[in-house]
Amino acid sequence: MLATVSVAMLALAGSAATSAAGISSPADGANIDPAGQTVGVAHPVTVTFDHPVRDRAAVEQSVKISAPVLPQGTMTWLSDRELQWNPTTFWPAHSTISVTAGNTKASFQTGASVVSVADIDAHTFTVSIDGEVAREMPASMGKAKFPTPTGTFRVLEKEDVVIMDSRTIGIPLDDPEGYKLTVYDAVRITWGGVYVHGAPWSTGSQGYANVSHGCINLSPDNADWYYNTVGVGDPVIVQS
């Protein structure tokens, strides 16, 4: 049996004042993401409206989500046109999720529940698929000066090759902490630059010590396995 709940009932919606011009009717046009895709169980729903929204409360009431089991979630206005609903628990795996925003409807699928847990103190990175541990890997997280953030994140994107340059986080290349590295099998989990990636230079520390600048370091073989196992929207839990 599907659970169907208005987004406005699922989260507190702090609505800031907006321009007098814009959408006031839930019948106005919208784009729903994801649509027609298979995503991870932590993937958000983003509704982008054709014009700036004037009456946020009315528009929020027009957005409804249906799922076999509906997770808890929070709602955020990313801009005066973009409303995002983030599950704070996870979507059911292998399920169809339907979203309605005014006259716009879309649906997407969830794949397997691929949940990764990075344990900072244990120096491990463990991946479970549909509740069963698939692989526990030695890992190295951020050193004391550059700690890996804790919390629940999600896979934002995957990149075969990334150039990581310390200047992007304010560290000159000639600084003792400076670096410019070509990184393979990079799985981004924050827009601020935290990745799970292959790090052959730290394999001696993986499983024993945290020596990175905030990323989660794996061996090349483990990083390749993870890159080919994980998908966008899969959760990554970092704990200490």
C-alpha cells in the first residue's frame, strides 16, 4: 500500500519573503528531478518552477510524494524557483516513488540499498547492500588539522579522474601541506570537495591512521570496486 503525504506536512517550511511577481498557483509549470531514473535511497527530490514563487505555502501544499514506505524528510527552498525535499531516513529500496507538483507528475526508481559507513576511529569503510555487508575496507580519513566531516551524506557524482589542487582550499603548493594530485575513481560526497577515492600514496596508513586532507582514502583496488558499485544518491555515513 502506497503512503501519500503532502511535502508541507513532512517538514517545517520556513518561508522567507519573496518578490511580489511570481507563481501563486500550484497549477503553474514545474520540472521534477529525478524523473525516470534509478537512484540511491538517499536521493532528494527537487522541484524547479518556471517562474519565481510568490506564495510558497500554496506551492508547498501542491507537492505530494507517494512511496511504499515514506521516509521522514526536510524541505528547503534553494532559490525563489527551487524547492528541495531531502529524506532524513532512506527511501525503500527497489521501489517506485511518485511525485506530483501542481499539474506536473513524475516518478523514479530506487535501486538496491547501498549504504557506506566510514568509521574514523576504526579506519574502516564498510559497504552494505540490502542489509548485508558486501565489503569492509581499510581506509584513511582526515588528519587532525583537516578532519573529515561527520554526518550522513550522499553520493553527488562520480568522476573517473580528478585533479586535486590544495590551492582550491587555500593551501599554496609550496606549503608543507600543499599538493596537486591526479586522483582516480573519485566519488564526491560534498560540494566542498570531500571524496571517496583511490589513494595509492596512503595505503600504508589505511586501516591504521588518518592522514588525508579530509577525503576518504582507499586502495586503488578497493576504490575501483566502490566506484563501480555505488550510484548517485547512495548514502555515506561518516562516524567517529
